[in-house]
Amino acid sequence: MTVRAGNLFADVSASAGEEVFSEIFAQPGLKIERIISQGKTSPSGFWYDQAWNEWVIVLKGSATLQFADEPATRALVEGDYVFIPARKRHRVEWTDPQQPTIWLAVHFE
């Protein structure tokens, strides 16, 4: 396996309403990626319904998630993380429109 190195805070750019995904590491059953969001929300009525588990942390910025089976949204700030089990329907309600929100997401079976 080749050694790979980088910086999670390098080349941070996203335009309002966009998300930028950068794969950091992947192997069968595991993917780690950086996500940059700025003013991004899930489309109206859209829910993520993933076949894999996801652990996500907000490294910079802030966001709000909504889970289909929870009445209230969850506000996330720097350092907050969430484990999202496979098939747990969720959506991004809000990310800061004034600055990029940097997430680190770990997807696994």
C-alpha cells in the first residue's frame, strides 16, 4: 500500500449551495472522505437512505441535520459528531452560507 498524506484544511473552497467531496481513503467496505458544504441543503422532500453506516464529524463551520424519525433537528458545530446507522433516513437542513463547513465522513459496512 502506498503512503498518502494531506491536509484536511488545504484547498477549501465551495460556492454557496454546493458540496465538494474528496476521497481520502477507500478499500472494500470502508471509505473516508472530506466534504465541504457552504449554504447546502438537501432538496425538499429528499432523504438520504444509505445502505452503509456513516460516522461524520464537523471539523469547521456548522450544520443542521434532520432525521426522519426525530421531531427536532440536530445542530452541529465544530467537534460535534454523529453515527448514522445504515438505512437511517436523514437530510441536511442547513449549512453555514457565510463560510465553508468541513466534514470528515467515514462510511463502512
